[in-house]
Amino acid sequence: MKRARQLVRLRDRNQITLPARVVDNFHLKPDDYLEFLWTPEGKLQLQPATIAAKGSREAAEGEERARQQLAAGDLPVLKTAEEFREYLRNLPDPEEREIVTSVRQQLHEVVKVATRAIQQLDEAPQLATARVAESKVDRRG
């Protein structure tokens, strides 16, 4: 799907109205659930969600996915309310994440430029030798 910017305004009582285009594209109906996701880049995503009834196939699949994420170390294991509070306190704020992401992107570009420069320097002696050899051939001919 093509990226498009849609603005909404937060109203009193923390309510927003979804644009008709969004509702239509995602086939949303009244009483559907939506979930907000905070990405590692500090962006907020909104996507359709489902609530699985306890004991249902969907609930079992969700629990299995969570177990796999835990086993892979993708999710923190928090055993107490204090561990949870500490985890939340240590999360970077969105602005900080955006700065870190920007710096990483800039560093990536610097490394690419430096790598190209090093490759050109490595090739320079070979090019110089080739040019000298060509000029010797030209002088003889």
C-alpha cells in the first residue's frame, strides 16, 4: 500500500475520528478494535486488532507467538511490578530514539563514503601504473 499522510485531531476525552478513507481501506466497522504500536524508531502505528477469546485457537496462537518471542530473547522477562516500572523508566523517549536513528543513518552514510574513498585509494597505484605503461607505448608508436 502506498504511504499517505492523514491528519487527525485529538479531541477532549482523548477521542479521534478516523478519516473515511482509512475506515474504508481497512474495512473497519463500529466496535472494531485498533491497536497502537510504538516502533523502535519512536513512531506510533495504528492497526486493526482482534481480541481472542480465552481458550480459542487465536488465543493459543498468540500465546505460542509470545513464547517463541520470549525464547528468542525478543521480549523482556519482568517478574515483579517494580521490574516493570524500572523497564518503563529506562525506555528512551520518542525524541531520543529519533535522534539515535538519525545519527545511525548519518554514520552509515559516512562509512559508505569512507569505504568508497579507500577503494579509490587502493585502486590509484594500479591506475597510475597502467597510465605510465600506456604513455610508454604511445611514445614508442
